[in-house]
Amino acid sequence: MVNYKDLGLVNTREMFAKAVAGGYAIPAFNFNNMEQLQAIIQASAETKSPVILQVSKGARNYANQTLLRYMAEGAVEYAKELGWEHPQIVLHLDHGDSFELCKSCVDMGFSSVMIDASSLPYEENIALTKKVVEYAHKYDVTVEAELGVLAGVEDEVSAEESHYTRPEEVIDFATRSGCDSLAISIGTSHGAYKFKPEQCKRDPKTGRLVPPPLAFDVLHEIEKKLPGFPIVLHGSSSVPQEYVDIINAHGGKLPDAVGIPEEQLREASKSAVCKINIDSDSRLAMTAAIRKVFDEKPGEFDPRKYLGPARDEMKKLYMHKIINVLGSNGKAE
Ligand SMILES: [Zn+2]
């Protein structure tokens, strides 16, 4: 049993309360490897932004849960070395799908876990979430739950059919489950293909897809039912078209990849939305930088020569999100 407090990590409770009151959102970035983690910590330290490091099921399978935990522990020390005196770093389990998995993360030093039982019937979702909450709270670990179903594919989390969160259920759900934050479905979606072309309009000038707007009416209704309660948005990459263009110009093939416009995420950040999950955008930044090196310097074979530029590009992206989209810069001085 390792407690996250001994690793220098924090849970989300105070962070979220401040974010809701302050009208900004905390970035939740997924990580799978060292370069990604370095980029996240460098960007957070430089902007003094609280940050949530997320570990998905895919990441655990790829990089190993134990190794990721030690990396997060190292990240706290690395942040201090970079001059961030009081780093506020959360280590969060993304899309936990069972009590056993959530328990194992609590036991090994995660400071926050998500139990995603949103695919289960309503009462079963409450029961499983409550079970996780009861265990996690014993160790002061915070719990994110999900109500409503998001479309798209993200590391083995996939759903064919999405439906919006029903505002009439949120009070009952939050009260009975005891969760600390709630992921809702208002039209965001996992992955780099968030919308089918038939759901979008096409800009006649650029030929690019214009996605349908998020359901802000549903979000505002939920906020009214649960004033001040921390709301989470998954699947909130914006799929920057400059990365898609670089990838496609250097031998890639990502036709019609489209995400959530950043203006809408900025608007959501000002509401009760206090955690915004971004994964695909950093994958795109990394892929764009690597493809460019491979295309322009075919003789290059030192991984540092293409992972280095990938890291720089991801850091740029993270800083942009923190400063221009979520507004969390300077909130963890
Ligand atoms: Zn998600």
C-alpha cells in the first residue's frame, strides 16, 4: 500500500473547487511514455498550471501500471527541479472499468480514479460508483464517475450509440453515488474522428468539416441542478488542422479528422466544467513532428532526433491549451 501523499501528488478536490469558482478548467493529459510526460511537466511547470496525468487502460497495457506510477512520482521531483516550487500534480486512472482495478490504483498511489460504469443500467452505475467511492475516500482519493454515453473510440473504450446526460438524473446520481466529479455527455467524443461527415457541414472555402456545436443547453441545465459541482468533459481534443495537414503532407492519411472547436472548450471552461481531457491532440502533434523528420531526413535513425522534436511540439501544444483554452496558467504558483 502506497499513499499518493507520500509521492507528493494531490487529489482533485481543492483543485476543482478553485477551478469552478475561478471559471477555468484543469487540463487532463494522457501519457504513455517519457517524452509525453516530460512535455506535460515542462508545460505545466513553465505556466504554473495544476495538471492531471491520466493513465488509460491502453496506457497500462502499453507501458505497465507500476512503471507509470513511478514515472509520475519522478514527475513531481522533475517539476521541482524545473523551478515549480509547489507542483500540483494529480495521478488519475482514466476509464476504470471495475472495482478491482480502481482499488489497485488507489493501493499503488494514484490520487484520483475514474469508475466508468456509464454503459451499465442506471442503478448498477450508482452501485458500482458508490462501492469505489467508499473505498477511495478511506484514503482521500477522489472519484470521477460518468453519466451518459460518449461516442467514439479511445483506448478500448468505445460506444456505437451515444446519448446525452439526462439533467433530471444528475442530482440523484451525484447524491447517491457520492462521486466527487461527473463526466457528462454533451456531444464530445473520443478519438480523432469525432464526427461523421454526415453530422457536419462542409466549409465551402476550405473544404473542411464543420462539426455540430456542443449541447450547451444540457450543460447549463446540469449546472443549475448541481450548482458548483465539478463537471468533466472527455473526448475534448480539437484535432488541430495544422497537424492533420503536416501529417497528410508527409505521407500520412487522416482524411476528415475533426474535433471540438477550441472556442467551445474555452466557453465550457468558464462554466462548471473543471476538467477537460485531451489525448488525441498530443498524438497528432507527436505524429506530425515525427513524420516530418522521417520525410525530410530519411537518413535519420537516432530516436532522440525525432522524439525530441515530437516532445517540443507536444510541449507547445500543452502550453497553448493551458494558456489559451483552459485558462489554468498561474493557478498553481
Ligand atoms: Zn474518456
